Amino acid sequence: MGSARPSARVWRPETPNQPSVNWILPEGASLDLEGISSPLQVLRGLGGGTQGQVFEVEVAGERLALKWYLPACIARDPHLERRLGESIRATAPSDAFLWPLALVKSSQGAVQLLRRGEPSFGYLMELRPTGFVGAHEHVGGHLAIGLLQVLRASFFLAEAFHALHLKGLCYKDISLGNLFLEPSSGRILICDNDNVDVDGRDLGSVLGTPGFMAPEILMGRARPGANSDLFSLAVLIFRLLTRHDPLRGRRELAIRCLDEPARRRLYGEEPLFIFDPADPSNRPDPIEHVAALITWPIYPEPIKQLFEQTFCTGLQDPQRRALTGQWMAALAAALDQRQICASCGQETFPAPSDPAPLCWSCGCPMPPPGRLLLPHGQVTAAPGNELHAHHFDSLLPLRLNQPLARVEAHPSDGDLLGLRNLSGHSWQAELRTGNRVMVEPGQACNLAPLVRITTPAGAVELPS
Amino acid sequence: MPFPNVRLANRPLHFIYICDCSGSMAAQGKIQALNQAIRQSLPGMAEVARQNPEARVLVRAVSFADRAVWHLEQPTEVQQLQWLDLQAGGITAMGEALELVAAVLQSPPMEERALPPVLVLISDGQPTDDFDAGLARLMREPWAQKAVRLAIAMGHDADTEVLQQFIGSDPGGGLPAGEIPGASGQTPLHRSGRSPRRPLQASSATSLAQYIQWASTAVVGAASMPASRMAGSGPQANIPLPDLPPTLMDPTDDVGPLVW
């Protein structure tokens, strides 16, 4: 029998209203921290992990998030404070990053108030807005989201890394865990920016997350940088677009216990892309890996080629991986050719050059859609498709966040397509009859009778 | 139009509590503390399960006193789990409990493909039956060898030797991977002995709840979806274990250096 030696201590159970999370910073406390001039009020704990804990705080009337590190994390990553300081001075590459805004350190007085009584530091950032959910919700199939939004999210992700890499920085540890999505728009947020470093300097300890790490990092042949970011970015885009993993095919089925050594084999020692055109030995299993088999045929050839480039030649040759700009171009082009299947209503992406496309979902032939011809490119007339400044001026960067126009279905007659003027300028629409009408900002015009729309950015031609 | 109705293929992750329900657990409210700690940990465990699309977390529980019996026999998805209270009374048939666990880790009923199981042994005393035979039976199963095996000692009367045998030898040797003693200059020396590869000493309801929560969230996360890797973390076991939860600076909680 377990000995029942008398003891003074009573094992009072935790009461239900007493959470067992052990917040390092006492909720409700006001702390004077080094790095900010006003006292910081701890409103509530938001979450915690093995690195530290995140709190909602108020500083000088502004609500912010504070990530506070555990001393063990700081001890493992001696350059953390220096990297954070440099990131804060460099400022965010784009508004897709929940970037560190200020470094705060425990002052002498504040240490007394900390629950562990140990000096530490953290950084302030914006609170994550409501409406953004973890990308794992999409990959796990818990989210109502359309292909349009998933392709947009992938574009925004590539765009964010484009901006980061252009600043000479690298992220090192992108994975599903630090990406958030807004399902209605496809907008993204990248969190946990504390491993960001100057590319090639290697002033950090993180290697990445298995499954997202490039093989040369997992195998210890190289240190993480912009080239390994390109591998992780391709994995993340693949997982968003297919809800599957690019390297888990039949070879995974041979693994009984998926543990560390098994992951090392799959992702490091013997990686093989499941859709490698030259080696079919790791194709998805028709039962276990059905997600990959259903989703892969959806996407246009240029996107598939970037995956092949990154996961075939680029697997062992980091210089050959698809670049952020290539991803942006291929994803933006796919959005331009988005078409709705008249039979099943599913979103499809047939190439304009395809003479007899079939719907990936129902297999029906897709009749040639109406197209909007622009000075640079063409956009299929399908509800939700948008015209952007780069369609009119090839010198402008690819941007999706400020559309000039959007194709919309008429609210009472879904077959009637119009183009809504989202710009701040009036358009002139030219009808087949030769008449002209003005389309003011916010108005939509029926596309059916039009031959041309003249906008200050350039002309939109509608071939009959 | 919605994204195609598909999702990432997942593997089962079997999580098994092995709970001491001997008579001594009735003293000082220990069994109530354990029931409450497990119940409180379930929402966090469900959240981790949801965040890990690669895993289907299935929970079971064995209780042992005069005999070992399944307290929760059906592998139950954590989202559906309602914890029924364990009752204390009897002696400590820990070896028999390990045999019960061994029986479900053989294939079948164990699936052909899975994530490493997580086994959590919680005890406040010494086994009264043939522990060595039970452990030997368990460790004949390949899934038991691959499992993450954790042990929580409730109070200071638990037999930490047998709990350490259940865990296996500490591959980190002296210092655990997660803890860097003296890094802050303020870590009490005895705390540098804390390691997930050693029995976790829970000496109050608060520390018990923390360890149960850690096992059901951080460890489940590590076993189902890999976490960020740091350089220089050295050779790892088949599943690298996350850092232990930070402890409160509660002078009544850690009563001094632990003797092994």
C-alpha cells in the first residue's frame, strides 16, 4: 500500500475558477519596465509556450501584446535581445508581420513583482486582430474558406517573405504555427518574429521546425537563412493549397511509428517530392493521402512547376529554389484566370491557352469565359476576380491589397456580371451601340453591353 | 465555393493515464487533487489536439489498487472526453497496470501506423505486486519502447526508483536538455535536477496540476507535431521533450533537494 505517513499538508484540489496556468507577470499588476517611459499594466495572460508567455497589456492608453521570455529560453539563445533590438530599429517589412515594436526589460523594482523573481525581458507588438485564426485550422479542415482566399493567402505569404528578404533579413522558422489567416479575405499575419536575423549572419540558435526545415538544415549541413526560408515557404504554400505535406507519400506508409528518426528520414535523409515527375515511387496513397490527389489537379501548371523546382532540383540545391517573386507572379496569374464552373459552381483555374478545359471538380467541359483585356495581362470575368494597378502598368509591383475594380454578380440576377469601380476616379464605359456612360467610384457597370472601359490607369477591353 | 472537403491525413496518438488509486491516495485529498487536475487539463489538451492536424488524440486511463482495471477503456477523442472520478482504496498493483497497458499496445488492437504513444504513470507509493514482471511485459511491446513515458510522484513517499525504471534511463545524463542551471544566477540549485526524463515531484495540488497540464498539452504537442528546433540541443530521444513548466517561487512547494 502506498504509505500514508501523516503529513500536515492537505492536497487541496485546484478550484475550477483557479486556472493552473502560472502567469509569470501577475495579471492586473502595473510594472515599471526599462525601455518604455510609461508604466505597463498587465491586463491578462493570452497564452504560453516553452519560450515564454504572451500578455495583453496597456501602455499609455494603448492596448498591446507583450511576449515575455522564460530565463531558460534566453539562456539558450544568447543573441535574442540583440536581434530583437535590431528588428525593432529595422521596422516591419510589411504589415503582414506582427513585428516587435519595443524591447522591455525588468527593472530592479519590477523583478520583485515577477512570479519567478528572475530578471528577464520581452517585446511589445500589436494585438492580433479578431477574425484571424491559426493556419492549422485550415489545414485541419476546420475552416470554411474558398480557393480564392487560399490562393490570396499564399500570395500574401510570398509577398511578406519578398519584403523580408529584400530588407536583407531572413525568418528561419516559418511553419503552420506562426501563420494566421482571415478566412473571409485571405489576409495573413506572421507572428513570432523573434528569430528574424540578417541573412547569412547566423546570430541565432533556431534551426526551424521539422517538416518545414530544408533538408540541409535538418541534416546539419547548413545554417538557416533566406535560401532555407524559400524551402519552408514552398512547404507552407503547398500545405495551404493541398492540405497535405509535399514529402509524405507512400514512403510514409512504410513508417509505423512517426517519431524523430522517422521524420529525419522523410524530410532529411531520403526526401522525395510526392509529385516528382521523374520518380513516382513516393506518390500519395489513394486512401491515406487523398487530400493531395484531389487538390493537386486544381492548380495551374506554373504553380506546379514552382513546387517541382523547389522540391526536386531545389531539394538538394538551395540556389535553385523558386523565389518569392516567382511565387507572387504565378499565384497572381492563377487568380486572374479563376473561372466558375457553370455546371457545379466550383472555382477552377483553366489556362487561357487551354483549348478545351475540363472542370477539375465535376469533369464538365468549361466554355470559354468572358475576358477583360488589360494593358498587361487578362482577367477572366468571374465574380470575385479583381483588377489591380499592375494590370495597367508593368513597372508597378504585384499587389493584391488595393484593387481598382472587382467583377461582381448582379444581386438579383446572378448571371449578370458587372465591374465595380473601387478606384477613386470616374470611368467612361463605351457600349457596343457607341453610347458612353460614366461609372462613378463605388458604382458597378454591366459588362454585357460594353466594348471598352476607359480609366485613368488605362483601358479595359472586352472582346465580343 | 468552399475549399474541397479534404483534410491532412492524421495518425492516432494514444495517451494513457496510469493512476495509483491505493488507499494512501485517499489521504489528504490526493485523489481529489488528481481528479481535478486531469479534469482541468482537458480543455487545453483538446485545444492542442485541434492545433495539430497530423494527430488524432485518443485518451485512456488505467487505475490500480488491489487490482488494475481500465477506468476509461475505450480510446476516447479528447474533445468528447468526460472524466469520471477515480476512487481510492486498496493496495498498489502497479505491475498489473503495466500489463494491462502492454495488452493494448500490441498490434492489434494497436493500429499499424500511429504517433508515439504517451504513457503517464502517477503514484504516491510503492508497488505491492510484481512490478518488474509488469514492466518487462510492457517493454516487450515495440510501441511501449517508442512511447514517451512520464512519471509523476505525488508527495515524497512515492517510490521514485520504480518510476525511474518505468521512464527508462535519463539519456541526458546529468543535466536535462531544457534546464540550464545558474543561467539566471537565481535558479535554486535543487531545481536543476528537474527533468522530464526523471519522475516529476508533485508536492502540492498546484504542482500536480501543472505537470498534468504539461503532459497533456506540451508533451502531446511534441509527440504529434514537431516544434522549433534549436542548435546545439544535442542528440535527442525519439521524441524531444519540451521544457518543464516554470515553477512558482512557493517556499512550501519545493521542500528541498530531492534524494534519489
